[in-house]
Amino acid sequence: MQDLNNKSEQEQLAAVKNDSFAIQYITNPSETVQLAAVEQDSFAIEYIKNPSEAVQLEAVRRFKHIISFIKNPSETVKLAAQAK
């Protein structure tokens, strides 16, 4: 996979929509790109260094057991994972 760090956000979005695991080739993805990746596959969160709470919530909403891949989830995320 090519280095996606020097690509525009639109190019990064296209890459993660095509393959959610392309997120691992983006050092500091925007929240929009992070969300697009976890919307494609919750397991992409494993490759996001510091996912925002919104990204964590989206991943947990899609697959509650993904919480085990989130380092230091917030209380809100923990509650969302338990709510299902």
C-alpha cells in the first residue's frame, strides 16, 4: 500500500472506503477518515492510534466486543458496549 500521509483528506477517504485497513498507512487521520474506516469495518479501530470518542462509539455501536481493542475507553464508550 502506498503512503497515504501526503494525500488529501478526500484521497484518504477514498482509500479507507475501498479498504478500511488502509487507515494503518495514515499517521494522523482526521476524525472523518477514522469514522469512514470503522464504518467499513469496526476492526479498523485497531490501527487508529488515538481514536476520538465518536470513533470509539461508532465502532462499539457496530460491534460491542470491539471494545477489547480500544485502549482506555471512556465511561461513555464502556456503557455503550454494555447497552447492547
